[in-house]
Amino acid sequence: MKSILRLSVAAATSLLVGVATLTPAFAEDITVRFGFAQVGVGNRQFGSGNSAAIAHAQGLVEAEFKDDPGVKIDWSFFKGAGPAVNEALANDQIDFALHGDLPAIVGRSNGLKTKIVAANGLRANIYLAVLPNSGIERIEDLKGRKIAQFRGTNLQLATDKVLAAHGLTERDVRFISMDFATATAALASGDIDGAFGQADYLGLEKQGVARVIYSTKGDDPAFTRHSHVHVTEKFEQAHPEVVARVVKVLVKAAAWASDESNRDAVFETWAKSGIPAETFRADYEGQALKLRNTPLIDDFLISAYRDQAERAKQYRLLRGEVSIDDWFEPKYVDRAIKELGLEGYWKRYDAHGVAEVAGR
């Protein structure tokens, strides 16, 4: 498998120059603590579907700080997904987090102070899997049916948008909150009629356990889910040079994961999570890797988060007001792109998800 560590001479030179200007003489030991709002099958300590998972699986953050003995890297993966990450942030247990849009917005409304420093896993599709004999053939058929959904995650509001497009609301469906593993088991046992979830459900269809009757692939991009990496304001203020180097690693990982010549290698790396590589192949079929693995903070991402915040308020999921615009800090990604010679590699999209201009 090709690794990001195999850089061209030019890229390596650029990287060394960038690191030389950033590498500090650390006055004290630092542990950089990462939290993932996901965990692999059977509690495997791997993520998937984003470039942060690539950086972790290939040891890229550790490689970045290998010459800094005072810097330690720690990774935590949370079965409880976004809500569990919020709890870890509130208890000062992590510094960086891979987080979904809705739970991060809820956390911000509850006073968590973070800065979004990179997009990480955009336009993730949702899938609706139903029992083969359920009689459910379309979204409209969900009325009154028992459907699983991982509440409080970035799946929830994306599902609400899909329902609204088909004339339904949450009140029309008998939703039961289940994580993805529990929902999969409930489908297999016939305890529920269906479940909204991730591409994992494509595997259930192959096994004959369920039928996937809907996905957001090819539908309105506003129905998809988004994730990001953010850092606590406390850590950013104390260690801005560390933040810059971490984001640079994430941009390198995003570039590798956006290269079509690495498509199979990307999926095989994500398969360390226990989700088969063929699931990712099916999920990404017909989509460019760059579209979903871009690290850019653009108008589409910011607008999507504004919309999620407004919808969360309508559903009374927020305790207070949420400011969105000052939440994003694009300077680290923009700097990394310039230092790595990646200007124009990813397209920036307008608020509606339509290609607007090439990246700076």
C-alpha cells in the first residue's frame, strides 16, 4: 500500500522547511489528546470515512513529532459517538476531536469552547435499511413504523431533512435511539422495522438481513452529514505551533485520501475499523475522493453548520444561542495548503454545494 510517508523530494523539502520554522523548544512535556466520535467494529481502535482516520492508522501525527521527545500522542475512540466526545471535552480529557456537526453544535450551545480547524469527512451518505418483509418501499411508508436512529449524532438532523422532503416529521415515525451496532443486531432479530444509518447497512443487504431502500447518493447534498476536527480554545491558545503542525498532517492525509490512485488503499486503510473495504467502494461509487475528503473550510461547510444550528434550535435540542461564523478558524488549513503546494487542489463550494472557485 502506498503510504503518505513516501513524499516526493520537492514535497519533502517543503515539509522540512515548514517544520523547521514551526518546531519549538518545548518548555514542558505535552500530551496531545485526540478523540474520535466513532469506534471500529468490536471496539477496534480505528476510525473510518475521513482523513483523520488515515492519519491515525498510518501513524502520521506520531511521525510528525518523532523528533520532539516531549510531545506524546494519545488517541481515544468513543462508542457513544458525538455526545460522548462532548462529555470528554467538558471534562478536559481531550484536546482535538473528530466530531459530527449536530453534536458539536449542541456542545457549543452548552458552553464548550472550541475552534473548527479543518473539514474532515464531508457529505457522508445516510442509508435506510428495512426488513425484507416490512412492506416499506419508500420514505413515505415509514409513518407509524418502528425505526432505529442514533439520536444526538450528525445522523439525526440529516434524517429529519430527508423526512421533510417526503412530507414527514419525526413525530410521524416511531424512532428508537440505538447506536449502529445495536441497530444492526435489532434488524437481524426483527425487533425493528428499519434503521437509518451508515454505509455499513450495505453489508446487511448482501447478507439478506435487510434491504436498503434509500440513500442520499445522488440526492440533495444538503441531506448529507458533515464532520470536522476542532481543538479546544485552551489548547490552541497555549500551543498554536502544535495546532499548526497537527493540521498540516491532516491536510497531507486529506491529499493522500483524495488521490484517485490511492482509492483502494484508502478503503483498505479504513477497513482496519472492521468495516469491509467493499462497503466503502460501494458508498463512494461514482463520487470523487476529493469531494468528501477535502479539508477546506468553505461557504458550503459554514452554511451547512448554520442550517444545522437553526434546525437544532427548532427541534429544541439547544440550550442557548450558537454563534457559527466565529467558530471556524481556517488559517491553519490555508497555511498548510500553501506550504505543501496544494493551492487549487480542492475546489471551494458555495453555500448550496455547487462548485464555485478553485481552492486558494
